[in-house]
Amino acid sequence: MTFQKSADGKELTVALTGDLDSTNTPELEGKLLEEMDGVQELCFDLSGLDYVSSAGLRVFLTTQKQMAGVGKMTIRHVGEEVMGIFTVTGFSKLLHIERD
Amino acid sequence: MKELRVEASVKKLPIVFRFVLEELENCGCSKKTMRAIKLSVEEVFVNIAQYAYDPQTGPAIISMEVVRDPDPVRVIISFADTGKPFDPLVVERPDTSLPLEQREAGGLGVFLVRTHMDWVHYDYQDGMNILTIEKNLQEVAR
């Protein structure tokens, strides 16, 4: 889980790797809360993410709702496994997913 | 059949994963099937951890069996708790066609279990909630 912010603080890239499950989503939520102030472009890089459960989906949903008023949230480099979860839950239509 | 008795707490999830996945790995289960089972196990266990004993905590008893006869080989995993009687399967399915503003996060866990398992069953017996999930393991030879 790495956070990278542009110098002006308006762009934030969050790279997630491994599993996003109920044990580590609180950490992600906490860090997002700390870092999201003033961010207008939020990008999740999921190239290293193999697994997501409903706990992680909840974070994507609430974050997307938060960003809807202030800027843009994009999801990039989604692997096949995670994409399967996004598709079956309808999240593929809710989230702005850039396909590789 | 093997059994794990563990505190129903989210921080115990790694122990639960190990208990289930070790057995599946040993019997030659595919990565895809393992991931589907792992997901369902997380959703069911976390549900118990968050709601069954709220605001206290209590035990969860997880039993697992790979059944080879009759065909196909399948895995049966049961989760028992002595918390508040609650059938998670009555929770309304999320409407996956709703737009962002109307989508709620609730109900996703059970929905994922239903979509990834072949059979899901709830029972209340002897003061215990028992949720059983089952998946065919076509790839595993008898």
C-alpha cells in the first residue's frame, strides 16, 4: 500500500498490492482520510492487487462517492481476478476503470 | 472432517484462511477455486465477527470436509456461532444495476458468497447459527 502525492497536493496515486481484505482495509481507510484533503484527482493502481473482498469494495464505493463532488477517481491496471469481482457486483459500471 | 475453534474476530482471519486453504492446496484445488472459497470464507467469518456477538465477542467453530463420494469432489465448510439468531441469507440482494448515488455497501458480502459457491444453507440448531457453504471441485480427481 503506497501513497504518492503530486507537489501541489492535487493528485494522489494509491498503489495496492497483494490482498485487500477485512484485516487491512481499516489501514487503507485511515490513510485515505489523512491524504485526501485537497485532492482533485485520485488514482488507484491495482496492478499488484490479486484479491478484494466486500470490505475493499466498500472503500472504493465510499471513496468514489466522496470524490464525485470534488474531482475524479480513476482505477487503473485492474487484473483479471479483481475485474471479475467488479463485474459481478456491478462496480465495473460505478467506477471509472481505465482498461489497459 | 477437521474443525477450528477460534474467537470470532476480524484479526483472526489469517488463521481461518490458513485452516481452509492448506487443506485445499493439499488436495490439488485450482487457484481460481481457492480464491472463490477464500472470498466466501472471509465474508461469512467477518459477518460473524462483526454481528453475531456485537458488542461482545464469542467463539466461531469452523468445520471443513472434502467429500469424494459421490461425484463430483466437493468441499463443505460450516460456520457455527452461539450469537444472536440471524439468517444472513434473508438479506436483500444488492441491485447491481443502480447508479452510484443509490448504491449502498450493504449486502455485498452475502451476494459474493452466493455468486462464488454452489450451495449456501442456513440453519438455527441447538442455540447455534450454522451457515454451510459448498463448492464443487471438478478439477480434483477422486
